[in-house]
Amino acid sequence: MSRLVLGINSAHGDASAALIGEGGIVAAIAEERINRKKHCAGFPRLAVAEVLRLAGATPQDLTDIAVARDPRANVAAKVAFIASRPFTGVPSAVKRLAVHREVATSGDLVAEALGVPEASIRAKFHRVEHHLAHAASAYYWSPFDRATTITCDGAGDFATSLIGLCEGNRIEILRKNLWPHSLGVFYTAICQFLGFDKFGEEYKVMGLSAYGVNRFAREMRRVVRFHPEQGIRLDLTWFRHHKTSEGMETVEGAEIQVPRLWSDAMASLFGPARRRGEPITDRERDIAASLQTRFEEIYLALVGDAVERTGVRSVAMAGGSVLNSVGNGRMITEGWVDRAYFQPAASDDGTAVGAALWVKHGVHGEVRTPEVRHAYWGTSFQDHEIETALVNAGLPFKKLGRDGLLAAAAQALSEGKIVGWFQGREEWGPRALGNRSILCHPGWPGMKATLNARIKNREPFRPFAPVIRLEKLSTCFRGDHEVPFMIIVYKVRPEWKDKLSAITHEDGTGRVQTVRRADNELYYDLLGVFEEKTGIPVLLNTSFNENEPIVHTPDEAIDCYRRTKMDALGIGSFWLEKPGGEGG
């Protein structure tokens, strides 16, 4: 019997749903794309309904429902931890466990989301431990028959990292790091100390780190270390997450709030904490650089330990910390591993896929499907739907054939114009990978500042990413490992830095995406036509949004185009261009 498995992430931020069928992944989407609340938590009602709609499936078709949360996991460690805390914190901790248990087992939430009686859902419920879901999300999508799996994040089900040996359908867990010792907490705590205290802002500090020097190396070594036998270890003097009853995350109006993780003692290491909105000085830049350097040291020690334990140099990786593309770049270019597969939704949204994959392959033993090489598993819109949205918006537009659309876009890009690109199925994960993207000339003078000022309105120290056809990768960058999910940083070759000035970061790197024609023909061909016009095989690619979740519908794309100083929009077969555009 073939299974149709619904995977759900609901007990963490980045709530999401995914559907796995006989041929593998059918659909996957994060709740934030639909409800427009960044990193939202809570039950993903809209995402559950959408993945079933995309599959043309009914609730009665589901054979299994897998939730990426298992309150029973690591229970002995949880009980010992709770027992060691002050009595005032115990009731709150127990209450949180009860809430998580309810979320992980309640069929009525799924029934409510789908608008059917609970009795009509015949699917079997499964609770999948958080880090096992992370591991499954990467390994079962990878090309490897045998691999080392490594997960790393803030925390989930009381674990903070996992090392395992994968073979066939089996995932053997060899080692876990348990709360409160967490590399993710280390990074997030210092980010908070630097004034980046909103959920998911770690990537900003990674960008800032390129502007500083590692002058706080000694202090960072006091804060976190890697022990050969114990794994990742925090000096808890500098933290408060293990003392508070607030928990790692709380849900307030579907927005994730992370309590302060660092203790007052941290000021003795670095001076007073920066408050949000205060100027960023050399001290903050240097703390960020020192943080990133220490993170990489511990991260690579974790990878080295994992590979040594398994003897397998192909790795499959997931977890929020795995989005640290600078660390991944070192892992690849310095030869810590031979090959790596990264889950495109490496953060907690990806556990929806992982939970479903674990049930399908790990529990039921169904044959694995081929490697997943692209991330286009979300919603798409037909031309007639797009045309209706354009007519309703009252904007002038042209309908073009495929070649005409490519020619118009490449010409605009070659003139330094900023182009919105809304095509096909939307991407799974946090990266815009060419279907919900804003594209620009990567070497147009002042393009980075122009894009920030006219559309993105974000901090000037944050880099923009390059996209390149796979066969051209080593021409422009010092690397040859495929990067379909924009999750590795490579050095830009010196002879290309001037031509790629808008995507070359302060440290001479770019967070690269590679494209195969078989995975995205239109995007690939656009790169080719642009290169024919300019001699440059790279485009600047950033997410199609303005301080909001990536656009989901044609209406949202059109609205973003209208309210910003975007020059042109390629949406389905339609082309829009504002009069008088002068490029960057």
C-alpha cells in the first residue's frame, strides 16, 4: 500500500506543512507565506489545506499524519533538568510540556484545518522527535545511500544537535547534544546582546561579521567550547536560558518571541549590551566577527567529530545553525567533508518534510525516491489568474511569448533596471531561488545601495546573493560543489570582483546559488540570455518582498512592484515596465 503522509511543524516557529506521496515530495509550504506573519508559530491550518489542494487530495486520502514533536523524547534528561530547577519554574515547565503534547497528538486540529469531522480522518498519527525529523529531511532527499547526518540548532525536544549514521532507510543516532548546551543558543544570545533580538535575525549578524576583526577570541573561547566526549558545552555563567521559566520560545499572537538568553554577566566580557536602534560601532562589528569565528570553530569541530565517528565523508545536514553559509563554505572548501547535502528549509519549517519522510521510509520502509535537487514545491498560478490580478490592478502590461519575455527581462537587467520575477511554483524554505525573486545586474555601479534604498530598505552591511548556471560556477567563484539552495559561501575570483561588485561581500565572498536547466529552465535560460548581452554569467538574486514574507500571490507581487521603485516585473507570461526607468 502506498502511503500519503502529511507532515506538520506546529510546535516551533516557521509553522509549515508538507505532503509526501508515492513519488516523493508533492507539496510543501510555510504558513507565513499565506498568513503573511513572518516566522509564525501555532498550528499551520492554511498550509495544511494548501498542500492537500495542490495535490488534489482529500483528508480521507491521508494514510499518516506526522508531527515534528515528540514530548516523550529525552524524557529522563527533561525530568532531571526540571527537578534541578527552582520550584517556581516547575509549574511553567510542566505546563509547556502539556501544551506541546496536546499539539503533537490532537486530531481535532487537523480536522478543523480541513473543515471535516475528526472521525472522518482515518490517518494514523505519529510523533517524530525534532532532530530525527531534521536528519530525515536532509538524508532522505539526498543522493546518498550511506551518509553521516548532522543536525544543529537552538533546541527541539530537549536536544540541540545530533550525529547519526544513515544507510538505506535506516538512521542510527550515535550522539545527541542536550539542552541547555546549544551552539544555536550561543549564536542567538550574542545576536541579542548586539541588539538583533528578533526571531530569525542571526543571518544579519553573519553579514555584519565581515566588517569586523576577531579581537574577542579569548572571550568567545570562555563562552563555548567543544569537548571530545561531551560535545558542545556552554559556560552557563554567561547565559540565563537554563534558569528562566519562560522557555526557549513563546507564542504570542502567532509571532515568535525569544526571551533574553544572555545573563547580565556577559557585560563583563564585552561591555554594555547594544540596544536595538543604537548606532553600530567597531565594537559591535568586532563582536560579530569574533562570534562568527568561534561559531565556525565549534561547528567544524562538530562536523569533524561526526565524520570521525561514522567514517563516512558524505554528509546530510539540517537545523537552523546549518543556514550559516559561511561555516558551510569553510566545511566544503577546507575539505572537512567530501560531499554535502543541505535541506533547503534547514530551519524548523523543514521538520514538516522530515517527519513525513521518516514515517514513509523509516517507519513503513517504503523505497526512497531520487535526490531532490530543487525547492519548487509551493503554490503556482495560471496565466488567467495572473491576468485577472493585473486587470484589477489597472496597470498596463504586455503578454509575451517565452522568448519575448526572456529578451525583455535580459534587456532591462543589462540596463541596470531592477526586475521582479514571479514564475512557476514558489520555493520551499527561506531563500528565493528564482521563482519569487528580485533580479539585478550584479556589477552595475552602486547597485547594492540602489536596491537597498529603492526596495529592500535593509541594513547596508547585509550582502546580496549571486546566481549562476552550474557549469559556470568555477569560472567566477573558488568552488565547484553544487549549491542549488544558496547555502554555501564561496570566494569570488579576483578577476571577477569588479564585474560582480554588487554581490561581492566585504570579505570577498558571495552566497551562491547554482542552477541546472533540468531544474528551472526559464531561470537558467534567463541567465544565458543575460550573459549573451553582457558577458557576465551571474545575476544578483534577492527575495521578492519588502520587509515581509516572500510574496505568495500575484496580487502581492503586483502590490510590491507598485509601492516600491522596482523598474519592471515579469509575472507569468506578462511583462510590466514603469515609464522613464533609468536603471540603477
